Amino acid sequence: MAAPAGPELERVLREAAAALGRAGAAEGTGQGPAAALGAVLSALSAAGGPAALGERERAQFGAFLRSLARAPGAARPDGEWQRCFLEGPPGLALCILLEALGSAGPGLAPREAAAMLERFLREGRLSALLWDGCQQQAHGGCPEQQDALLNRIVCLPEHVSNKLQGENPPVFFPQNYFPLLGAAVLQVLQMISDSLRGGLDCSISFVSHVLGKVCIHGRQKEILGVLVPRLTELTKSDCIWQRICWRLVECVPERWMEAVVLGFVQRAPGSDVLSRLLGNLVVKNKKAQFVVTQKVLLLQYGHTTAVLQNLLGYLSLDSLRRALLLRVLQELLETWGSSSAVKHSPPEQQLYISKAILICLSHLKEPEIESCRQELLTSMMEGVKCHLDSSLPQLRRLGMVVAESISSKINTEGPVLKFEYEEDDETRELRSLLVQTPPLCVVPSLPGDDRSEKAGAALPLVPESNKKSQTAAPVMPDKESDAELDSDDDLVPYDMSEDKELKIKAPVYIRDCIEVLTGSEDVDKWEATVKALESLIRRNPAATREVSVELAKILLHLEEKTCIEGFVELRQRAQVAVLTTDPIPVSKYLTSQFYSLNYSLRQRMDILDVLVLAAQELSCPKFHGKPKHSDAQKPRIQLLPGNDSSKDWRRIVDERIKSKTRRFATRQCHVEPASSPNQFSSVAGHFFFPLLQHFDRPLTTFDLLGEDHLVLGRLVHTLAVLMYLAVNAVAVTAMGKALLEFVWTLRFHTDSYVRQGLLSCISSLLLSVPAELLLADMTEELLETQSWLGAASFADMVEKDPDGDCRRLALQNLLLMENLKKKLEAVPS
């Protein structure tokens, strides 16, 4: 028995320590230590192994191992001393070998200790170490010793690397060590399973602590990559293994719970597997519940769609957890319908929340939809309003898709919402999330939910061959029914193959066009006039100047009478032609109408688009002959109704930066095309200054600083482009000063689209106004702008602004300002 062997083991340990001391002092052959070490191993085996040792025996064995590690090489017979470390208590062996790594005495060299540690790992002593930790914890071991051992196990690669200065063996690389630790955890879990089946109780807390500490150190991928696949197989049909997994995660301390839960959610191949591995953890543990229902869904947005499906599917697979699913859906809809969240959160987070909402909707059952129908309807109306008010097309489209999905869920029999938007991969993915992928396991459904049974009963069973025959065989008309038809009904159609479409002749004079557009009831003539108007204006500039303002007014109010393909583009091109033919009076009229009453937001944005396109046409030189790389040299702005043109503004600024970059490389010879004066320079002020006059004066139906921030964003971007196109103009300095004051007024605007435009304005200013004029005439304004860009607000913009384009533009402006600062410092005082 173990009890009588205790005194014998103590005596043998004392004699072995004395023999090691004598051998080290005499530098003998080591025959005495060999016999002493053999006696220690025999006594340890007789005592029942390391697990049978008490606290006193463990302390004495630890002192013996420490003496063995400090003994010189001659006193350590090869083979015997390694067995003492491998067969002794694994926790003591690990601690003493780690101590030997940093010692510089006559004992174990660091390389010898590292080789012994490598052998310790390869011979499976990690599982013995974990099992010993479980046994110690079950018998009330010292918490401080448990924590120290836990730290050594988890941080072993760092300990070895620090002692060996990075020259550690490959087994101690994290990518190799933690999978090895995961395999040891599986062996210990198997031992626990065998103990439970044998009717013995044991503790799993130490393994849970190891798992939690590994995950909090960021090694979830390595250890769970080993654990999750094996546990997935073991828990398929074994309830004991399911309980072991549940206890494994339930015993993780709260400070490490988040990392463990996230690791399982990310690594689980499906929501059914996650349900088997975690059980009802979110119901029992408040920290896990907070992570699953709040942090992952509302405070983070970097997880993949598969993670969202795993998480929300896990909540839906048990009746106790479905209450949390409904609560999560309610909180997601509150966030989705919050105007503050829509304004201050990035589009990526809005997309993430939209995906989570649609996945939740896919898991709702008919009784649950019926119980919260009114709440869903209210949330849908609030949320779609906030999203449609956004100036970002992506957010508006997200609001439409989610509102359509909610409407289809709550109105299964009645009319549903239907919006018109451009379909892309993002919208197709969102709609696909409404179709729930069935889990692989059978989960009890809620009472009264028999939709799947009804659906299965309603579908007739048709063999595949029958389906093919039904599809291939056309329906042949009955011959008898044909014979009964009256012969008088067999009318022969007229031959119209030689007929030609009558072409309506378009007017050839500008005044005739005005009469047709304002008073003609002939639809065909009206359509022909709209199609021919642009070319007629450009061929007759003198006649156009006589009626330019009247024609611009007619075109601004012109509405589509018939379905003409490309009507909006035809009208816009005609407006641009009028404006470029007679810039000053027409620009005065259009800019004055921008702030007038009784105009829709669409008309006001049309005015801005026409101003930009006309300014671009006037500023680009008209080449005679074939220009070199005309598409690359001429910046184009495509302004279509409802499209976000901010990318075009930024593209123009980027091209301007590219043009100022000096490149030293061999280029092919080319012929420079003949250039002409910039016609926009002389009229830039007429386009620019009137747009700045009344932006802060709200009208009855138009408030730029209020709810009409979409038009404000378009106005700001328009000013940025006009500033860019006015490069080297006479009025460019005055335009720059006025633009800086405008930007300074709106620099803290909450709408991201407006902030993008403001930053684009600064970029256009810095790139268009010559540096000499900037430093001579706008030094004070530039210093104020630099203080804004370089102060905490700019740091917030670069690091904390929710919009990625704003962060990029702010950083770009900082670089431009730094270049100006260097020029300013170089100027002599």
C-alpha cells in the first residue's frame, strides 16, 4: 500500500540527494548516483506513482529533482536522471527544468534543459501534467501553485524563447506547441470520460482554465483547431461527452469567457455543432450572454456572415435560448432604426447589423411573428425612414432591402413593400439570408409549428421521369375544336413588310424648339425636338444667346411627356450646351434658382450637375486632331440621377495629385496636341460665388443645414470640383478664401457625405491655388485650417471617424498641409 511506502520513499530521496552531493564533490565515476537514482525510481513505483504522493513527499521529491538539476554532469548517469524527470511528478519536473534554463551553474546546461523539455513534450507528459492538475484541484490544492503551474503551461513557448534568446527548438514554436497542448487536453478529457463511466467523480476546472488562458492569449485557432473537430465527432451521439463539453466551457473564468466563446463560434462548422458544444451556456453564464447577445452583434462588426449564422442559429435551436433570439432581434431593430446610429456608425457596421436582422428573421416561427407583428412594423417604419434620409446610396439601399424583408415576413398574405434599387452582389446576399439553411441535427420545434409538415404534405410526389416528360411534351390543341371554328374568322393579316416608319422632322430654329417644348400637343414632334435640341444649340450659338435664359428655364422645368429612352441625359446635355454657349447669364439664372422657392430637391441637384458638367467642358481645352490619351487626360464626372458622385470628385483630386508628381522614366515620343485657353477661368466666379451666398438661410421647403443634408453634400462636392477646375484663374484666390470660410463653418457636420465634400474642398484648394498665393494672401486662414487638421479633431477624424473615405481624405490633406508648412518655413522672414 501507499502509506507504508511513504517513509521508505523519503529515506531513499535523502540518500539519493546525499549520493549526488558526494559524487559532485569527489567527481567520481557516477556508479553511486546510478544506484541511488534507480532506488528512487523503484521507491516511486512502489508508492503508487506521482499521483499517490502527498504534500510532504512532493516537497522532498522537488528538492531531489532540484539537486539533480544542479549536480555536475559526472554525477548524473545518462538515462537514469532523464527517467527521474519523466516519471516523477510532471508539475515539479516542468518547473525545475524551466529554472535550469536560466541557470549558469555547474548543473544542467540550458541546451540540456531544453532538450529534456522537448522530450518531456514528445513523450506525452503534457497530458499527465494536466491530469495531475485536475487531481490536485479536486483535492483542494494550493491556488497559488495552481496559478503558477497554469502560467508555465500556457506561456511555455515564451519562457523557452526568452531563456534561449530565440534559438528554441521547433516544438516550442506557438504554431507547433498549442496543437500539441490541444491533443493533451483531448487525452485528459478522455480520462475524465472514462472516470465518469466508471462511477468516479473528477474535476475539469484546471483544463477549463488552461483553455481560457490559451484563448485569451490569442491562440484560439491553434488549440481549437484540434479540439473542435474531435469534440464535434464525440458529441454526435454521446450525452456524456456533451456534458463534458458543457462543463469545459462553463468552468472557464469570466475574465476569459469572451475569448473562449468567440473561438468556438468562429471554429464551429455549424449552429447545430455549436449547440452541442456550448449547450445552454448563454442562459447560465451572464458574461457569455453579454458576449453573444450584445458585444458580437452590436459592438463589433468584423465577423463574417458564417459567424453570424452560427451565433443566431445557436440561439434558435433551443426553447430556452429562443427568448434571447427575440430580444436580440428587438435590440438590433432599435439600433437599425436609430438615426444617431445611422449617422455615426460606418456603413460596414450597418451592413453587419442588417445581415444579423435578416438571419434573425429567417429563424422566426409563425407564432413568434404573430406575437411581435406590431413591434416589427413600427421598427420597420422608423428604420427605413432613417436609412432613406441618409446621403449614402449604400445605406439607402440597405434600408430598402431590410424593409422589404420585414414586410414580406409580417405580411405573408397582404401587400408588401417594394422599392426600386440597383441590384448587386450585396443585395443578393442579403436576400439569400432570409432562406434558412436547415441544421444537420433534429431539434424540437415550438408547439404548434407545423409549417414544414404542411409544406411537405402539399407537394405531390412526381417521379423524375414524369417531370421530364411533362416538361418536354407540348400541349397539342384538339383537332376537333379547330374544325368547329367558323371559316369567317380566318382573316389574313396585311403584308406590312414594305411599310416604313414616318419620320417627324425636327425644328431647325431655336425659337421653333421653344414653341414645341412649351405649347405643342404633337407628341412625336416634341420627342424629335428633345432629341435634336443639343446639336441645334451647338450649331447656332448666336441664336442661342438671344434666348439662352428662357431656354434654360424651359429645360429646367421640362417634364417627360412620353417614354423617351435617355430623357434625363438628353435634357441634361441640352442644359449643358446652353450654359457653355452663354455662360454668364445662364449661370446667373441657374445659381439664383438654386435657392429659390418651389423647386424640388431633384431640380436643385440637377442645377448642380449641370454647373459641374458645363464647367468641366469649358475648362478642358478643345484639341484639334487626335489627342494623346484623351480618356486619361480629361477627368470625367458622370452625374446620373440618384448616383453618388463623391468618388468622381475624389478621383479628380487624385488625378490632380498624380499630375503634380515627378516621375523619372523613359517615355515614348509623342506629339503634343495644340491647346487652347481655359474658357472657364473668366466665368468661374459666376458659377462659384452665388452658390455660397444663401446656404445658411432656410426656406419653407428647403433647409440645407437641416434635413436636406443630401443636397448640402452635393453642393459641397460641386464647390470642390469648381475650385479644382478654376486652377490658375484670376479669381482663384478669392474663391479659395470664400471656400475656406465655408468649410470652417461646416467642419463639424455630422453627415459623412458632407464631411467628405468638405475635405475634398480643402484638397482642391491646396492643389488649385498656387503655393505663392496661398502663402501670401491666405496665411492666416491656412494656419486656422491647419490647426483644425492638426489638432485633436483631426486625430479623431483620422482614427475615429466612422467613414473610411473621410479618414483617407483627412490624411491626404494633412500631407498636403505638411508640404505647405515646409514651404512656409523655407520663406525668409
